[in-house]
Amino acid sequence: MTRRQTPLAEDPGQQPPRRLRLPISAALVAGFGGLMLVALTTVMAIGLGVAGRNTLELLVDKATLTLDLVTDRVESRMNPVRDQADFLAEEIANGTLSPERPTELARTLRLALAATPQVTGIAFTTPDFRTIRVGRLEGSLDTLIGDARTMESTEMLDRFMAESRGRRAPFWADPVWQPQLGTTIVPLVHPVWRDDRMIGVIGTGVSLGQLSGFLRELSVDAGTTAFLLYDRRHVIAHPAMADLQVGFEPPPDGPPLPRIEDIGDPVLAAILLEGREPDDQGPLADAAGITLIEPPGRGAPEHIVLLRPTPAYGSRPWQAGVLLERRDFADELQRFAAALAISLGVLLTGVVAALALGLPISRRVSRLAGAAGRLAELDFARTPTLPDSRFRELAEASASFNAMTRGLRWFEAYVPKALVLSLMRRHGAAGVPSELREVTVMFTDLRGFTPLTRDMGAVDTATLLNAHFGTLARAIEEEGGTVDKFIGDGLMAFWGAPEDQPDHAARALRAACAIARAAAEDNAARRSRGEPPLGLRVGLHSGPVVVGNIGAESRLNYTLVGETVNVAARIEELGRTVAPDDDVVALASTAVVEALPPAEGVICTPLGPCTLRGLSEPVQVWRVTVEA
């Protein structure tokens, strides 16, 4: 007869044979490191030859510089306006400036307006729409004091005032048409609060006219045009707009800004309105949010557009953009493509060789990861035994893992696996907090067990109890319950924790019925063998309990405490006086019985109010029986 040899990894006392084991770090350095070094060295050598003329240097650096200048120019116009509004709001809030002294406040606003030429007007408006406003009108500063609704759009004032009541910080609004000035402005609205009460708002209008002149200075290089967009359809600033009149009648169906097709740049209009974004943005994808847009049609495009968002001055970010001629970098693209092709070939060779060397290690690591995944789910039965390896680290990891698995299989016999898995999924490493929960508690006990086992040996007694508790545990766990503890010849179980089980009472009743059926079948078999039957008492009660980790620091038990537990135990004790000669006496409180939906074969008989030991108030108890 051939004897099956025990695997070495399963016998901690038997040492595996001495084998040559290589450190995995040495294998990785010699294999992957050497091959990658050759590949990367080749790529670097090729890249250095074209580094000064590649696309990244020509496109990204030039485009980023131009876009940075556009963004910086916008911020240099907008940020001082916000700082100025902050200062004025603080002065009004602390009483240094007061709307009750309109002449003094108007003089301060005139000084502030003179210091910021990009601002068309500054106004302070109270919640009842009394306003003090200073604005630029036909080259001079004009001061108005009175009712704001006679000077501004009532709809715009109402909107700004309503938005300010929920804020304390200043905010930029979308561009609006200012009919008194005949131009488009970008409003900055700054709520002013004093003693938790909004006393008014400071409104500032920023003109966009000077931006186009600055962008024309940025576009002096041939083939380069800088611009600023509100969206893909409307323009905030463009070199062609520098000599145009700033004011115009706003369109009825869009922002009060010129459309891209109306500014006299047909190339830019065609690309923005009909162009496309390539699937591969190349190095631009990592260049601070720059987006490349090519013109429509096939063939090599003569121009491209690069866009990048600016900080938001309103409900949406503006778009800083630059229009470039493709011929400035077409040769560099070709050289870069050739270098890239060679580099990819070298890298591909290195990757294939690395895969050939690393595949065995990868399979071992994957197998270890899969086994660890089984272990994380506490699926000890399907956790495989890991084989030995020639790599030292993998061999040690396999041996340690197999030893840990054997220890956890012992752990499974003493701790409810389903409970532990549920707690792990719900709380992870954060610990289990104690909480108040609605649960149903079950207690069971065997009648006359001590006299029955007086003449039985220890092994027979343990065998009898193990078979009995196995039957009860299966019925409880099939209904999603948790066996909390075994108490002599009885047990305690509960439903409704740690998982939320709205039907916990119905589950407990179904489990009690299953236990009653199983006990009846077992007693029938015992009688057929001439053995005395086992009398079983079951008590059920639903109510609030404190559930969580209870015990000492070195030994915790996830269990329940509270009066509901005591009531369930007392109901089980009551079974001693209710049909004491019946094989099974299952009792439940009204809180449990009311949760049971109509079911065939289950009969709930009221016993009336019953006085339970240790309780001052009687409890309505029902007997639950199962039809044969």
C-alpha cells in the first residue's frame, strides 16, 4: 500500500531540504533593473539629441509662457479690485465710513475709483436700496446719491442683494451690460456685515476694454495670437478688439459679449467653432490643463489653438488661449516621432525580457494574494496551502502564511465566523462602538439534562451536547442569527445586530419553529432506540439593548446587555411551569409574536399576563407550537 506523503509546508517540525534560494531583490536588480537600465539609457541618449528642438520645448514652454502672461494680466486687473472692496467693506463695517455720512463716503469712493483705472464704478447700496455711487462717465467721475432702483436694473439689484444675504465673502458675478455706461462690466459684489446683520453691499464694475490692448502686445510674434474667451462662442478680449468701440447693444439670448465670428479673426473662429480635440494631447496633457484644438478637415493643419482655464470670475472659468502656426514646429514633431519610435522599440524589447523573467514571480505573488483574499473573507476551508519556492523571501512568506492559516482554523472553532466577518465589513479597523439597537433575543435550555447525563461518561455527554447545539446553531444561522454563547446545556442567540435586520423578530420565530421541528424528530428517533427524550425550552423577547464589545481589555465578547436580555431569559424559565412534560415548550412575548406574518403550521396561543422572576410588571406571553 502506498503511503501518502505529507507536504513539507504542513509539518512545522519537519525542515524543508536545503535548496539554493536567491534573494528576490537580487533577481529584480539583475533582471528588471539591468534591462530597464539599457532601455532607459538608450531613450535618454536619443532624447538628448533632440531635446532642444522637441515639441515639449517648442509648444508647452511657449504656450505656457503666453498663457501665463494672459492669466497674470487678468489677475493683475481683478485682484486689486477685490482687495480694494475688502478694505472699503472693513471700513464701513467698523464705522470708520458710514452711509449716514454720504458726502464723506462718496469722497472715499472717488479716491478709490481714481486708484483703479480698470474700474468703471463703485457703489454702496443698503438693503432698502439707498445707494451712494461714483462712476466714470465721459472721461470724468460722476457721483450719485439716492434710490438705486432709479439708477440700475431692478432685476440685477434684486439678484445681487439676494445672493449677498447668504454670503460674507465677496464674489464675482457674470458679465452684465451697464446701460448708463454703455459697456459690459464684470461685477464684484461684497456683502458688508455689522453685528451679524448685513447693512449693505459694495458693488464694483470692472471694464474689460484694456485687456485687448495688452493682448495685442503679446501677439507681436508672427503666427501667434493671444485671446481671452468667456466660452467657445463669446470673446472677452482679442487683439482685433483693441481698436473697436467697447460698448455695444447686448444680444437678447446670451452674455453681453461679442461672438467669436464677429471680431475679424476667421481662422480662430473656424477652429473654435468647428475644430476638434485630438484623442492624444501628447505632452500638453500634463501641462497645467492646456487643451489642444485643431481645425476641421483632413491633412496637416496650418494652425492650432491652445486653451487653458483662468481663475473663475463669475459662475464659470474664463479661457486663456493662443493661436499658433503649425509650421513653426512641424519639423520638430517629425524628429520627435522618429526618436520616439526607436525608444519604444528598445523599451518593448526590455519589457518582453522582463516579463519572461518576472512571470514566475508574478504567479507566486498572485497565488499568495488570492490565498490572502480567501483568508480576509475568513474562508478557511478554501484557503490553499502555498507551495515552497526557490526565492528566499517567497519561501519564507509561504511558510509564514501556511502557519498563520493553521492558527486561524483553530480560531474559527471558538469565534462565530459570520459575526467577525460582519464586524470587519462594517467597522474595519476602527473598532466596534457600543450602541442601542432593537433586537430579538433567544434563550434555550434542556429540561432534566443533569439527571439524564449522571450515568454518562464525559465523551458521551460532550457528544450529546455537540449534536444538540449543532442542530440549534444551524437553525439560528439559517435565519441570519448569531449564537452569542453556550451556557451549560443552554444557549443565547440574537437577531438585529450587528447587521440591520428589520424583520429580526420574524427571523427568530422562524428559527424557533425550525428548532421545535428538529427536536421533535430527534426525540422520535430517541424513543425508537429506547432512549428518553430531551425536553427543550425556548424563550424569545424583542426590545432595546446595548450591543457592543463587553469584557476586559485582553478578552472581549460582542454581546448584549439590558432588560430585554433578562426578560428573554425569564420567559425561557417560565417554560418549566407551562406544559412541563412536553418535549418542546417555545414561549415568546407579544413584541415577537406580532412580527410574525401568517404562516401555515405555526400556532401562537396567548397565556395571558405572566409574572416573571425579577420583574415588577407582568408580561404578555404566548406559546408557539408547530403543527405535526
